Amino acid sequence: MKELPKQMSYVNDVFSSARDLGLIQVRAQQGDQPGRSISLNGKSYTSFMSNNYLAFENDERVKEAAIEGIRKYGMQTSISRMYMSFDHYLELEEKLEKIFGLPTFLSSCTTLGHFAYLPVIIGKNDAVILDQFVHESVQMAANTLKADGYHVEMIKHSQMDMLERRIKMLSEKFDNVWYLADSVYSMHGDLAPLKDVETLLNAYDKFKVYIDDAHGMSWIGQNGKGYALHNIPRHEKMYVITSLNKGFGAFSSALIFPNQLTKQTVYNCGGALRFSAPTLHAGITAASCIADIHLSDEIYERQMRLNELITVFKQKAQALNLPIVNYSHTPQFFLGLGSVELLIRFSQFLMSKEFLLSPSTVPAVPVKHSGFRISLSLYQTVEDVTNLLDLLAEYIEVLEKEGSFNKEQVLKGFKMRDNQNHLV
């Protein structure tokens, strides 16, 4: 095997050490309370790792719909959708169009959706601006454009003044200027300043935006249409993609278009849609069941319960003065620790107390920004949340007393903007 680059070698060493300690890449079994608990070596742990925010994955109706999909259609039909679409694919797309209020097309996953969507809507003489923290899958698709000679650059995270300066400058040379961003950023859970983005869309004719709403889906908005369309319901220069895995709880992704012409063009010309296999039938029938729930009043009851859990978390964490990187009103939070060594120690402590969180370090975040991603969902109870936060505060106090941790210094290192601490 060839010698690894320095950064890759460091990542490999960190992950190997964490694996040897049983902290990552572990062999897991379903816990006695699916979704809430995970079993490792016969021991049950309360999990704060799932991104299935509204707990649809284990809903009996959804599981029965998936089983019926297999019974009726088999596991999959290996025919490109360029040639044909089964009725249940089209029925799901019709339901999604009711949810979003816009033309919608299914892709087998969000990553392939980017590769189908972006090369069609972005022209050769367009400029592309990536947000610093836009999801890696978006960056991968943008990098293929860059390799093909497109202008691609990156700006600091959510810096609208910097974005506006670049729009002005690039508009002089390029036909369009694209901003590629997430609606809810997957690590820190902070929100894109979409109202500022809308202002820029209205101010600059050449400015367009592509939003990955994977972590904004279901838990907010009319019919659970997601954070992006909740804030900007419709704009001719806004293009959206979202996951049907995370908050939605099924499989595949939805490409959402500002008009029917763009949908048909991406359908015809999006290479990743032509060559990729169709989504598993069970994923489609399960998603269709979940879409029905989104189109009923039940979605608002689930959103309300999750909203209450988020509020409990925020109030308790703030009262305990925990080093939470930001307090945007989303189901994602990030406990900043600042070093891999502390992350490993903290992981061992939490596992000894039968809690599982998602440890995050390079390459997902800079090494000095290591910490835990904490995902809230309807699988958890208020008691789970308060018990976890009390444990975090307990161990941070131990670390502070021994002089190995300083929460103010850690938070300063993240340099998060004050205006990220707003409510939805």
C-alpha cells in the first residue's frame, strides 16, 4: 500500500486508536427499545446518535408498508428510471409535491442527487461559491465541476457580507453566481441565514442558490416540508435537495425544483439519474406511508413534541453552562471539547454510564474543534435528556478541577457568530 498523505495518516491513526478502544466502528445490535437504545456486546446504551428526528423508522405502519413493498414488487427492479417508472414511484412524487408545493423528483440517495442536479443547472460560465461547512457530498459534486474547468471557490461559514462582495465581483465576469449551502449544518446544528440569502436573491439578478436541506426535513414547516422551504417557500432562483432518510425516516432523496421545466431537464440530462439503479421498493412504499403522515395533522403533533424536547435541552444546557457551540433551535447540538484526547476520555466516561453520542473530529471538523454531536429525536425522553446533560456537567467539572479543560477557551476557539443563537 502506498504511503498516506500526512493528514490522511493522522486521521487513520486517530480512527484506529478509537476503534481499538471500542469507541467507533463497533459491532452493534438493536437494543430492547429500537431507536432509543443500542446494544454493544450484550449491554444496552441510551443513544443520542440517530438523525431520525421524528422516529418514523420504527413506526409499525412504516415497517408494514416496507414489508408490503417487498411482497408486491420484490427487493428492487434493476431498470433505470429513464426507461420506466412504477406507479408507486410516481405516487410518492405526487405526495412529495403536495408537501413541498413544488415539482419534485426522486433520486436513490442525496449524494447521487447532487451529481445529477448540479451539472445540469450550473453553466460552464457560472461561478460557484461553497459555504465552508456545506456538506461533503455537495463539495464532492462541486469538485467534479472544478475538475472540468468551472470556477469554484469557498467562503467562510455563513458570512453574508463576504458572500455579497463575491457576488458583486464575480457577476462582472460570469453569467451566474451560485451559492451552495446547507439549511441546517450537520455538525454544529446551526442554521443558514436564509432570510439574508433571500434578500441577496432579490437584489442580484445573477445570484442563485442551491440548498441541501437534509437535516431540515420533517421536523419543521407546513406538512414537514423542511427548514429551507419553511423560510423561503418559493423562489425562481432557489434549488433544493433533501434527504428522505434522516428526519423523514425512509430511503432515497427528493430533488425539488423551482419550475416544471427544470425538473424535466434534470430528469432527461442528469447522468446520475440515468445510470443509477432505482430505489429499493421497500424504501418507496415506506416513504409513501410517511408522506401520508406528513400530509395529516399527526406531523404537527410530532413536531410539537420534538420542539418541547429541544427546548428542554437548551434550557437545561444553558443553566448548566455547558460548552454547547450554538443554541439554534434545531435537533442537532454540538458539545465542544477541543482535542481528540479529551474526546476519547469523554467517550469512555459516557460509555461507562451507558450513553452513546457521536464523537466528531477530523476530517468532519478541525482537530481543535473535536467534540460530540448530540442528536435529539422522539426516541428519547425528557428524563434521558436531563440525565445526559447532568452527566456532561459532572464530567466537565472533573476535567476543569484537574486543569485539563477550560470551557470558555474552547468556545472561543470555535468563533461562532452571536447571531447564530436565534430561534426558528
